[in-house]
Amino acid sequence: MSIKNHLRDLAADDAAKRRAVDVRLGLTYTAVKLDDGRAGVAYCFGNRLVSGCSVFRGARPLAGRPAWQLVEYLLSDDLLECSVGLATVNALVNRQPPAALPGDVLEAVNFMASDRVGMIGFFGPLVPALESRVAQLVIFEEGERLDGVCRPAEEAFETLPRCDVAIITSTAIVNGTIDRLLEVAKNCRETVLLGSSTPLLPKAFEGTSVSWLSGIVVHDSDGILRTVSEGGGTVFFKPYVTKHNLPCREDFYHALSRKNTHHHIGR
């Protein structure tokens, strides 16, 4: 079963109980707010949307629909529709995880000095620190960033099998490359799914090499909706979200969950 289908099925029960009250289709991100106040976002590949004055071709209005109807868009081949589906899933599942580490992903993942790291998607703020910690960092990105720093995205399928660590943008769920990328990364010691579009749902990635999910939990839904409507991206999300790094390997998950629970009780 594909990752998209796993996500759709795992979110189904909660989606059946909720309704979307606001949906924003921004220039780079989609945001969905539910009737219980939760919100989620997903990248929408605005630069690749169809031409014309109407870029969303699905059923209208989106606001007011049962959440399960929007989750179904996750399976669409249309990038914007899929973005609506993933943003809805993220609104449903991205809560404060008991076993998560807060903050930057580099503080959570075990990188070794001998590692060859493949980065799918250009995460500029991470590059200098990673390059100082590992033997080699190879970055893959789509054509607009082929500036001598990044290699063509399609080369990742040949290179990831020879990497120790894979860092994969969660936008790969939207553009439909996630299953192929995880297949070629199956022998990596660590595989990280990274970005604001990341669904913090380890069960969806069982049977894959994914060891960490690094994403966000929205704590100010109205702030995130406004930011998306005004064309803002991750840099402008900071006042309205918290970053979380969630382990997918069961032994690590339970150990961290117990540690965080004891810490909370102690306080």
C-alpha cells in the first residue's frame, strides 16, 4: 500500500468526526482549519500549477465540508488537490506527540563523521552544520535551484542507495515521489522525513526505512491561515508553530515517551 493510502486510512476515523471550517490556498502552501480549532499545512507547488484564472479544479466550496472529503484529495494526481488532502491530514494528526524531541532535526538525528548524506530538497539552514559533521552531503533539487550546489532531483534515485542517511522533503508526498524515494533509501541507517508538510504519524511509515518524522504542530491556527493567505512560507510560520522530531522506531519511541512522561510528572 502506498504512503498516501496509509495516511488516508489512518486519518479516516478522526476525519469522519470533523469538518473543515476554513481552507486557504496560498502561493506556496495550503492551510486547513478544522471545527475543533486545529490546523495543518502542506506545500502546494504553486510554480507548477495549471495555467488560467482558476487553479483549483475540485468541488467548491471547500470550507464547510466534512474533513474526510478533503482527505480523499490526498490520492489525487493534481498537486493542489493533493496539497489540500495532506494539509487536512496534518490538521488531524499533528498534535503534541508524547515521544517527540523539540527543536532542530540536527539535534535529534545521530549523524556520524563518516556518513554520506543525501538531502532531497534544499534545506538551506541545515547545510553548513551538516557539512561540518559528515563526510559528504549531496543535495538534490528541482531545476530552479541547479546553481552548482544542487544536483538534479532525478539523480537521487541512483544516489540514495549508496547513502548512509537520507533527508527527504515531505513535499515528496504531494508530488508522488515518496514511495520510490523510500524504496531506494531502504538500506539507509537513518531516513528523515522533513518539513512543514510532514505528517507526524509513524504508523504510516511502518515497513519503510523512515526513522524520524520532523514536522510542525500549529498552535495558532488563525495566524497560520493569515500567513498562508499572504503568500508566506516556513520562515513566517515560526510564531504560530512548534517544531517536533518524532522517532519512528518502536524501541526508541517508547523509551523517549517514558522519559518525557517522567519529566512532565516531575515538573
